[in-house]
Amino acid sequence: MKFKLKKNKNEPINPKSKIELENFIEEDSNDDLHKLISIKNLQKKFGKKEVLKDVNFNIKKGEHLCLLGSNGAGKTVLIETISGLLEPSGGSIEYFFDSTELNKQIGIQFQSIDLPSSLTPLDIINFFIDLYKLNITKEEIDNLIDAFKIRNYINTKSSKLSGGQKQRLNVLLSLINKPKIIFLDEFSTGLDFLIKNQIEEFILNYANKNNITIVVVSHDVDEINFFAKRIVVLYDGKIVLNISKEKAIEKFGSIRNLMKNYIT
């Protein structure tokens, strides 16, 4: 027997129709000394589909930022455009780096990555070191391997790795070149609770020690509370909220309440 879901006649045809969210944009001082990246009127289109619509905000040195938004809001596209992986359709991105080589200044961890199935984590780490001509010591590599708990499968082919094991390697690779900024896109997916907390602690300490600014895309309230100094919410390709974590908690009572209001 087949069952069909009956639609309520009063129900809107498109339940995902856009709603109006109140904008909260904190005044930003034009302090170039502390800017790392400045995004102005950024647009990104795929054909006729407009994914990013005049996005404006600054990323400041050491001001770890959490980028929030519902699925399809444009978060990953925004990260990939800032990182130089996608070409903007309009607007500008200004980088306050010492070098114009973005791949040496930016570290990015994707939600998913296809690793060469026949290579081991050690092969891939060595490939990245050679590719970017990294000046990194064996001790530093060993510390990363141990911090991300991949020692036990360092010589296992990628095809045999679990999703969580691949994710740990993925995050390690985004840090290996000691970038000026690192983008972490749902990085704790597939990690168990204990390892997740250990890796969070390591990333934050490593970033603070090496002057790396962190941008985290996450739906995890604890993760947002742990990393964020500033919170930016993207909705339907636009920035609707950009405030410090302290102001966010003062206004909404908690990060959880903020997310109830803005993650639709």
C-alpha cells in the first residue's frame, strides 16, 4: 500500500520561501593596521543564480570569527571565493598579507576531500611539504601527527581510512604551512567527543602561538562558543548579523538563542 502526504491548502507552496531577518551590523573602524582581509560588495553568480549579494565585512588579525548560516546560505562559496578558489562576479577582496601567494597565506579545510586512494597520510603530508616548499622540521611534523591522532594509521592507504580519520588529516594539511588565516568548514564532522575537544584545544593554541586567524563554519554551539570572538551570519547570500560574541550574548542571551533566531 502506498501512502501519500496530503498538503494543507493553507500551507505555502514553497515552505522554504525567504523570511525577513532583522539586521545587526556592528560599526567597524577603518583600522588597516589590524585588518587581514577586507571584503567589499562581494558578489558571486553561477549563471543566473546569485549566491553572494554585496557581502561586506572585514576579517581582523587574531579576531577568530565564526561564520553561521542555514544550509544553502552561501557560506562555502564565500570561503572559496575569499580563498581564491572561485572568481568573484563583482566587488573586491583586499588582502593585507606580506605575500601575494594566497596558497601560502591561506589554509582551508573542506567539508569533504578526495584523497588519492593508493597514498598514505605520510605520503600526502610529504607531498604537501614538497609542493609548498615548506620550511618545517621533523619535530614540528611529528607534533602535528600526534596532535591529530593519526600516528596509528600514518602508513595506511587512504582508501582504508574512516571519514573521521580523513577529516583529521584534512585539518592537519590546512595548518601545515602555518598560514596567516585558516578556514575550517564543519571540521569536527565525524570526530568523536574526546578527539574533537583535544583537536579544538590544539588548533586554538597553535593558531595563537603562530599568529593564525581562524574562521570557522559551524552549527555546533559549543564549537562557536569556544572559537568565536566575532560572529557573522550569512542569510540568502547577504550578511544579516556581524557582532562580537560578547554583544551577541548580551543581545540574545546565548549563542543558542542567536541561532534559533537566525539559522532558519
